[in-house]
Amino acid sequence: MNKKNLNKLVFAGSAFAGGIILFQSLRKKSGKRVWVYEDNDMRNSVTVDREESVNADYDDAEIGLTQLDSAFRSEWQANGFPQTHRKIAELENGK
């Protein structure tokens, strides 16, 4: 091998090795970084379970419910879940 080809081979090998090392270090760092939005779920919020429902002024059924209870109530209504114990008993008895 002449000296030019040897220099090209050494340069290409060192560039390739440097690329691998750089890739591995970036991969390790990116695995540790996780973006999390704090408290974007209502169930994790402390204040939502204490504040009165925002619809209490407009809907009599919402009076006395917290915002979390209001969200659950809306979900139950959307899914057709029975709202009272009487309705649950009627469904269980087949009436």
C-alpha cells in the first residue's frame, strides 16, 4: 500500500469510529430526556377535586359536585351509565 491510500484508510477509520462514539453518546443522552407535561390529567390535580363544578350555576344536578366529579358525571352520561341506584336496580332486575 502506498502512503496516500494508508492515510485515507486511517482517516476514514478514525472518522467512522468517531461517528460511532458520537452516535452512542447521543443515544444515551436522548434516552434520559423525557418530556412530561405536569398535571395535565384532571385525576392528578389536587385543586380540581376541591373546587366546585363550573356548571353548578347552570345545571341543578351539578350543585355540590367538584370539577372532578363533574367530569366523571359527564363521562358516565356520554357512555349511558345509570345515574342513580334505582336505575341500577331496575337494570339488574330486568325491568
